[in-house]
Amino acid sequence: MTSASRRRARLLTLTAGATGAALILAGCAGGGSDDGNGSGSGAITVGTTDKVTVLDPAGSYDNGSFAIMNQVFPFLMNTPYGSPDVEPDIAESAEFTAPTQYTVTLKEGLTFANGNELTSSDVKFTFDRQLAIADDNGPSSLLYNLESVETPDDLTAVFTLKSENDQIFPQILSSPAGPIVDEDVFSATELTSDDDIVEGEAFAGQYTIESYDFNNLVSFRANPDYQGVLGAPENEQVVLQYFADSSNLKLAIQEGEIDVAHRSLSATDIADLEGNDDVSVETGPGGEIRYIVFNFDTQPFGAETPEADEAKALAVRQAVADLIDRDALSEDTYKGTYTPLYSFVPEGLTGAVEPLKELYGDGEGGPSTEAAEKRLSDAGVEGPVELSLQYSNDHYGPTSGDEYAAIKSQLEESGLFTVNLQTTEWVQYSKDRTTDVYPLYQLGWFPDYSDADNYLTPFFLTENFLGNHYDNPEVNELILQQASIVDPAERTAALEEIQAKVAADLSTIPYLQGAQVAVVGSDISGVTLDASFKFRFAPITKG
């Protein structure tokens, strides 16, 4: 089908689609009866406090946005239920056909919900635009090893890579950099608006979006034309409802107003709901980590500050690492739902080591004011040092306020720091953090794929997702090398070496690791929290 005919096919569906969306939204807002158009008894309602930034895969790299993308966009590779390992999704096959060539063959007859054919041209367009747009808040940094994409025919896409035998690239095709988009709906050079994406029905995943009210309510309908590895959804309709805070989310699941609560309830709320016979608390393996990011330009003594001094800047970072009490944050703040983390790669993944435990604090995992004081004194830093520390009040759960109040207290009780603690809502926060507004700030990480590489590449390459001006050429080279090491033992050793080097530099300080948690109503089954770390609507059933 030509581009012109594809556009005509799309336009023919828009009026009907827009009318249906209006009806769906009205039904959702009204609640009550199940007329097939709203959040009545036939639809499964999922509640969350997570927020979307944008639906365009080139412009967001956060859990709230990917939670939608993962339902509605197709992927070349994906993780089937219960597995961290990727398999072809809308691809018929995918394999290395040369050391630097990864060839993907699409299934025949693929279409987007608007009727447009999904061909290798869309695949090339998808990855070309990711690299061309390279949005500060997007996942283009994951495509560091992609040189080009060629399309010898409508079903074949050949990815040429910069380095040979990239063991990570198949996983990256299942990551936030991997959703395949419709070249007749999305712009090649700039982000496409949420409204244009929804109006254009540019979906080919397990679901389509019938109505979309930004960070309020989204209605999904099962896509009968999805041909991927995940299979057809067990339900016909899901409504995703956004809550301003966890107390309202807890009340909604407790009162049966929603069927599933997923991200994020406070540790206290979870403990309380575990005693409620009307709901059940489901947990699964968690790759989530919490960490503090330092901006190397604007932190105290950073490169762009009037008192710039690299040695003093490092001493400040090291002293902060000496003072963080992970056990207190785990037990007092999170009631054990998060555990102490002394590694850049979370416990349970191949290659995880704990260099932060030995290098900082008391050398055994605890804090040490004496160690912090000596570091600052040796570097000639006179205290107390003023820190401006930012966190998001609506993205990482309701306990973030308590978490960062505790960190502020831990740092100030030493007498070595004064902390100006500030908070910003996520939509603005995600823009500010990449424009040097925050000298120190909170982030959490939800893995794109189940490999140690995903906790190193996005953070510590010279061109990294954090945009914090960290640049260690030796680390950069090691990260690029480890991805192409075929021997498992040799690759594990390389991963450990990278962690030792970034632990010495401290561009980030990881401190907590969390589990996946969902609270479900008594008539709900099928919620799957597995090592793919992706929350999917499709297995959920009701009644």
C-alpha cells in the first residue's frame, strides 16, 4: 500500500473512531451500568498514581508512560509471560546474519488499528526518528550501538550495529526504545502529540486506546488484529484511572471502586490492606531501584559553578554516600518493602556486586560521620556545605516525602551539610532535571530489560539518559565492550569492573531496591508480576 493510500485508509476511520471515543469517555465518567462503553461491570478498572509525560515513544522514558505504551504499541521482540528472555513478537524471526547485522523478518499481514499496513518501512522510520529526535527525556541513548536500518523488502529490516555480537540488542528491541510507530501518523523530526496519536489510532499492540483524558482516565479495547507472542487478551476492555495520591488509591481499592491498584501505595497502606479480606496483595520480583543523581556541572564545586573544583566536588559526593543510612530508610520509612542497595545493579541479576558497601560509610553498610568528615577535610572543604536536593512528590509514591525528609535529616545531623529540600510534580520535574535545574535530585529506575547492562548503559555512557555531564572515557569504553562479550564469565567480570569504577566516581548513589506490588479485588485473577518487570493488562480476568 502506498503512503497516500495508507493515509486515505486512516482518514476513513477517524470520524468513527472519534465518535466512539466520546461515547467511551462519557461511559467511564458516569460509571455504573455495563453498557460496553465504560467502566461498568464488564470492564476491568486499574488504578494508579503514576503519571504519563507523553505517549510518543521518542519523548518519554518513565514507567508511567511505558505502562501505556507496553499495552498498545507493537514490538519486534518481547518478553513472554513469566520470562525475562525476549522472543520475536510481531517478528516472524530475528537473528544475527553477520557480526554487525541483526535481521528481523516481520509476520505477514500486520496492520495498525487505523487500517494502515505495518511494514519494514515503519520499522526503519521508528528507529530513524528516535535517533533524529534524541529527546532529552526519551530513550534514544539505548540505541547507542545502532548505525543504520535498511529495508530490502516490506517484511525485512536489517539493523547494522557499530560493534559486533551485541548481546543486548535483542533486549533493547523490547525496551522503551522499541515500540514500532506508524510513519503516517508520527512526525519524523519532532514529537507527536498525544491527541494526534490517539486520533490517528496508531496502535498495533494487544490493545487500542478508545478514549484518552491525560492523566485522568484512559479506556483500552482489546485489539483483535494483534498477532504477537503475547496472544489475545483475556478481557475485552480495561479502564486506567489516575489518582492524585495513594490515600485515594487505597480507598478506591478498599471500597471496590477499582479492581486493581498498581503503583503506588505507601508501605503503611500495603500493610493495612494485607489484613483486608476483600482484597489480596500480590508481589513479584522487583528490579526497581532508588538513587540520588548529582549534576556534575551544578552540584557544589561543580564544573560550571564559581568555586569549581573537581576534587572538592568528588569529596562532597563521597561524604553524602558516607552518611546515608540505608537500613533506616528500609525499615523506618518503607517497613521492609524496600531493601538496602549497595550496588548499581540490583541483587539477583548476574554481575551484581556491592562496591558501595566497602567504599563508603563504616565499610560494612552503615553510615559514618567520621568518614564523611575526613573526606571533606582532606579535600579542603569547609562546612557545612549547602545542598539543594529535589524530589518528585507524585511519581515515586507517597512515601517519597518521608524518604527525602529522612535523607535530609541524615545529612544534616552530621553537621556537615545543610539541605534545601524541594519538590516538584513529575511532568515539570522530568523537564527540569535534564536542563541543569537540579544540582542533586531523586530518581527511581524500572528496568527496560532484565540484564545488568540496563543499570549501566543508560546512566554511565558519556551521552546518558541522566544528562548530568558525567564523562569517564574508560567507563564508556568498558560499557560498549561488555555488550559484545559472548563468554558469560568474561562478561560478568567486565560488569563487575564497570561497577567498581562508577562507585569511585559516584555520579549516582543507589540506596534502595523494591519489589513489584499490586492489590486486587477478590473477584480478580491473572495479575502477573514477573521477571519481565512489565505490568500487562491482558492476563487479568474478572468474576
